[in-house]
Amino acid sequence: LGNFSGRTRSAVSVREGQGVVLMCSPPLHSPEIIYSWVFNEFPSFVAEDSRRFISQETGNLYISKVQTSDVGSYICLVKNTVTNARVLSPPTPLTLRNDGVMGEYEPKIEVHFPYTVTAARGTTVKMECFALGNPVPTISWRKVNGHNPSKARLRKSQAVLEIPNVQLEDAGMYECKAENSRGRNVFRGQLQVYTYPHWVEKLNDTQLDSGDQLRWECKATGKPRPTYHWLKNGVPLWPQSRIEMVNGVLMIHGVNLSDAGMYQCLAENKYGTIYASAELKILASAPIFPLNQRRKTIIVTKGQEVVIECKPQASPKPTITWKKGDKALRESKRSEAYFHLNIFNLSIFQEPTRIELTPKKIELTVGESIVLSCKALHDSTLDVTFYWTLNGQPIDFEKEGGHFESIKAQASSADLMIRNILLMHAGRYGCRVQTTADTVSDETELLVRGPPGPPGVVIVEEITDTTATLSWSPGADNHSPISLYNLQARSPFSLGWQTVKTVPDVISGDMESAMAVELNPWVEYEFRVVATNKIGTGDPSAPSRMIRTNEAVPKTPPANVSGRSGRRHELVIAWEPVSEEFQNGEGFGYIVAFRPNGTRGWKEKMVTSSDASKFIYRDESVPPLTPFEVKVGVYNNKGDGPFSPIVVICSAEGEPTAAPIDVKATSLSVSEILVAWKHIKESLGRPQGFEVGYWKDMEQEEAAEKVKTEGNESSILLTGLEGNTLYHLTVRAYNAAGYGPPSTAVRAATKKSPPSQAPSNIMWIQDGSHVSLGWEPVRPLANESDVMGYKVLFRQEGQSNSQVIETQKTSAVVLLPDVGVYIIEVCAVSEGGDGTASPQIRVPSFSGKVTLIFGRVAIIAVLINPIILYLKKVFSQFSS
């Protein structure tokens, strides 16, 4: 990590409200560094938020809207990610100009990711986007023509889109949008995901005889697709008369000792290279006969050919001679000798084996099934074995996905069941019958009809602004003539491949060219062709190269032209931006035309941003709610396009001019005040709602809390207030243009807190279902509300809802109508609310017993009339 240049950095001076970029200009470094900024002195770091952003690509500090608190000295700090070494830049002073405050303006994207972002699969991608603007813009992201990956995360107040473990399906066009009340700005870039080469098929060490042919193939996947090179003993290998190299395949014809060595296949794309190695050995050895060739007796059938093999292990290939007894055997009409000895017309006793394979020739359609039957006519003394082949290769019944099944119903016959036939199952099916004496075989041809194969490569012959002339070569018809072709196209704006209109309208199977029509100008397209026959539709061709149609004058005006709320003297015109698909060329923009109703001559303004969706016209002479005729047109470098239909839009209304009247504030409880008001109706500046401001008596009005209502409501309940506190309150109307003047302040004090003391010394007496209660009065503290009465709450045990009896006395009679246990408690009532409840009393409700509780002492007695009368008298005296 090097050091910053020691040169003094000049001060940066901007207006308050303006955006600014402070350059870091980092020193030389390796590998990567992390950027941060120090404000005034170390270690006071700049905190990133929606207004301030530090790019980890450039290291620059971006402040979207400068405030007075931002004035000071800024130092860029860089840190090496490996060594943790840190260096500081010279300070950059930031000052405010004294020639006024910057007004509001639409976002300007100063930080964005590259137009093309490349990333390796499995890595984490971080894309930055930040804008200057007043008010501070908000940032949002989307994947064009798709959904944001669910694993994607937004960082740094949405200024960074992070995609972990990126995969091929995450590739595509991404859009960053910056918006504020003055407009918006959009940036788009392409994320391309690549993969390093990866082996699918490697090389194996190989031993060959001199004169044999070598064929090695190495296969690798990767994006972009890898290319292949070969080395021999570390030196590049080039094509020669005996050496061929095509698409990862190496072939050497007639190998000799000079070809022996270590070979390497290189698969590479622009992101990496991988190697596969194998050794080629050329064998040289004297002939040796393996033990399994030394058979003494061979049984054959009469009239058949016999083959006696002679396969010595030797390299290079040996010269073969044969003897019968002691005499050398020469070729004759009945024998020929080389590596095999063939003898014809033998006279031995067994009858030759014969074979019957049916059916002889079959034509089927993809998806159908067939049974091939193989029957052997053979000497009954011989054992027989059946073998099935396809195109000369043994059928592997375990690896054919359930399509083939061998069925042996009898000793002398076997069937081959082929289910759900595919195109790949066409070919020559052989049945081989082998006995201890001879081998016979037969074949039948299976022809499979299916949908056509993919047509050949599609070539773009000619391009206009709305058409493309294409040609292709036909693919395999798979034994059913191609009846028609279908032409498909794909663009960045389509959901996958879509069928396009063509000339001619129907492309017959004998055609090899057509014209795609009704394309959009200045759009990138790929084309492909799909063939159909009476069996079905086949796989599509490979896509053509990507082409862009020619530019043309735009033909699509913006939709949904309407008015938006704005400030006094403003006409705010909004519309839906025209999609890039219909902009038809470079230099696309909008023409906003407007005029007051009943006047002639349009005032026109150019909006050069293709993503713009709003235009604000400000004129101090325009009264509020003045109707305008408005239309919005389009243009590009080719010329002007059409205008939208004319709509009538009114200029912004003024902010309310009158304050609400008859403002009243009523204290309802310890924490609630009800505020009510009236408002004078105005022809201009109609209120959208009202704002109530309130603050404590000892506070300044600037510290007021604010609560808004919407519509024509004329009251609001303030809650969550402090008890026994005096509040000042004002009300003012507001709408989209701003706030009206506040009303005269009114005052209201919240109630004192309810008594904190609970009723004490509760005594009760029960007579059947009646319970008589008495308690000592509650004495509130100086800062508590006066007692206005009492509440007796009772409920059956197990239930949640209580019944309430209110009284101004310190006694009450409760009726307990049902059998069971009741929970009873008492609390004081004040204007500040209910006080603390007494401890709960549990009372059983049933006849025949009386329970007396005084404080915490309980007496239970058998019901005796004199005692009841006495207790009633005592209790009556106590209550009074």
C-alpha cells in the first residue's frame, strides 16, 4: 500500500442543499483496499446513510444534499485488506457559499455499476447506485423482465445491491432508480455470469500397438464455451499428415514409437485454463499365447464353417502361420488362414442350428411398443443361449431406462420387448443364437417415425426497422415429411421465445427462408426455427446471432397523462414513460405542450431524459387551480412522433390561507385531551387535512409534537400524554401546496393520576345469595385526583368478564345469583380514572351458611336465626 500524494487539496465550496462529490484519489495498492472517510479529526468517521455514501469502487464520498453540519475537513482513509496497513489522504475542506440556498431538483445518479458486470458463478456480486438530489432521493432496484433474486440483499440505505452465490439464472438486466418529489433518474446495466472451465470427460493412459489408431477426447463445460489445445511433452502439438485435432478430439493414425509420450489437453476460456494429462505407450513384445486359447477339442456342425482363433499377445503384430499335424497349412478353397483359421464344409455329425426372427421389417412411431420374437431350431442335445444386439452392439438391459426387456418363454425361443420407443431406438436389431457347436444370427430393421430434428443454423439475410429476412437449412424429417415451420424471436423485452408474424403467413415444409414482420425498431432480436410434421413438433434450431433492427421515428406516445399536486403557481404534468422497447432509436425524449383553456398557441418544453415521468412548469402569474390543456409527445434522433390525447389539468392549488377557529381542548383523563375546531371554507387552498401541535407548558413551541388528520375531520383525541400536566395546543390546515397559518394557542391540563391507595379493611357478610360489603374510605395524595366514588367488581371464578356496581358510599350489597365461587374486589373512582384495586375476596355462593370476614379473620358458623339478627344489627351500625 503506497502513500497519498502530499499535495494540498483545494477547498470545495457548494450551496446549502446542493450535492457534492469529494474525490479520494487512492495511492497504488495490491490487492484490494477498503475506503472510509474521517470528518475533521481521527477517529471521527463519516456515517453512511440515505444522504451520504462511500463508494468501495472509487473511494469517493458522495453527499446528496449538503447541510450546514457537513461543513468541515474531510480525509480519505484506505486500508489494505491483507496487511491491514492504513494511510490517510491530505484533508479536503468543505465550505458553504453565501450566495443563497440551492432549490429542489431532480435526482442525478453519480454512482452506478458498469454497463456490463461480469462475475464468476458462486461469487458475491455487489452493485452500487447513489444519486445527488434535493430532496434526498430514495434508491430502488429491480431486475428488468424478471424478479430480483430472493437471496439478494440491499445494503447502505439501498445504495448497494448484493447477490451472494450468484448463479447463471441471476444474469440479466438490472435497473437502479433514484426518485424524489422533483423527478426520477434510472440506470440500467447487464449482469453476465461466467463459469470457469470444468472437465466433463478426461483422458486415460493408453497402450497401443505400433500401427494402431489413437483417439482421445476431452470435454469441458464453461461459459463462454471453452476452446481446446494439445501439448506433447509440454510442447504445443500441431496438425500433421497423421495427426488430427478437432473440438477436443485428438486422432493419430498408424502410431509408432515416436508418438509415445505424455500428452496434455488444455480447455480454456477467457476466465481460466484447466489441464488433463495422459500417457501414450507404444507396446513391443514377443508373441505369447494366453492359456485360455489352448483348447484341444472343438465341436461343430455338419456343413458349417469353423473358426479357430490365433491371438498371441505381441507387439507389433506378429506373422501368423498354421500347421495341420506336421505339415504347413496353405490357403485353399476350404480354408483361409490369418489370425483365424476358417474351415468350410466340415463333415461332422450334428445338424446345423437355424434361426427365425420376426417381424422382418418394422415401421413405428415414437411412443409405440413392439415385441421381437427369436426362435432357434437346433440339435436337441445342444444347449442354446440367446443374445440381442442393436447396430451390432450388445443391448445393456440395465442401462436403457426400462425401454428394453428380454423375455424367455421357452428353451428354444426368446422375445425382446421394446417399450415407449424413441428415435434413438431405430436401427438393426440382431438375435444371436449360440450353441456348443455353432453360432447363428439374424437381423431385422426397425424404422422409427418422430417429430423433426432441429433445423440448421438460422442466418439473418437482411434487416429493416420492422422486418428481418431469415434463412435456414432443414433438419432430419425422421421419416415423416416436414409440413410447416414456425419462426420465433426473443428480445430483452419478451418473456422468452415468442412466435412472430411472417411473410408468407404460413411457412410450408419445403421452404428454407421467410421474413419476420411487425418487429419493433431499434430492438435487439434473436431468431430460431421450429419444424413440425404429422407426428409432432421437434426441437428448435440454435438461435441466430443477435441483431438490432434499424432506427425509426417513435410511434408510441406516453400513456396516462395526468396532473400531480405541486406548489402554488406550479403546473405539474405526469405520464407513464414509454418503454425502451417502443423508443425506436437513440436520443429519445418527450415534448410537453400546454396552454391555458380557451387560448391559442401551445407552449412546448423538451424533456431529454427517456425515463422522465414528470414536468413542472412554474409561473408566478398563474392563479391556483387554473385549467390547462396538456399533451405529451415523443421524439428521437429520427424525428418527432405523435402526441398523446389532450387532457385538462389544473395548476396547483394554493396552501390554506385561514386558520381554524373555535379551537377547544377538553381534558378527558390522566393521558387524554380531546381537541375540536371549525374551519372556514375557501374557494382556493382547500384543506387536505389538519395538523395539531401540542407542547408542555415549560417547553418551547419548536419542540411541539404533531399529529395529522385527513379529510374534513374536525376533532382528534390526543393520547399518551403525561398526567397532571398543562399543554398548549394549535391547529392548522394543510394540503399538497403546504400549510396554512396556525390557530391561536389554547390550553388544557390532563387530570391528576387516580388514587394509588386501595380500599382497605374490607368486611363482608353473606345472607343467602346477598353479600353486604363495607370498607374504609380512600384518602388520595396531594398529586392524586379526588375520590368521586367506588366500584365493586365481581365475577365467577374461571370467567374473565366482571360485573360492576358503582356507589358513592363505602358500602354495597352484591347479589350472587348462581352457585359457585365469586371473586370480588373494590377500587376508588376519580376524574383521573380508576384507582388501585383491593385484594381479591373469594366468596362461595350457597344457602345455609354465613361467612364473616373482618380484615384477615374468618368465622364460619351454622345458620342460627338469633346470630343472624345480631350480626345484621352490628353490620348496619358499622356501615352507617
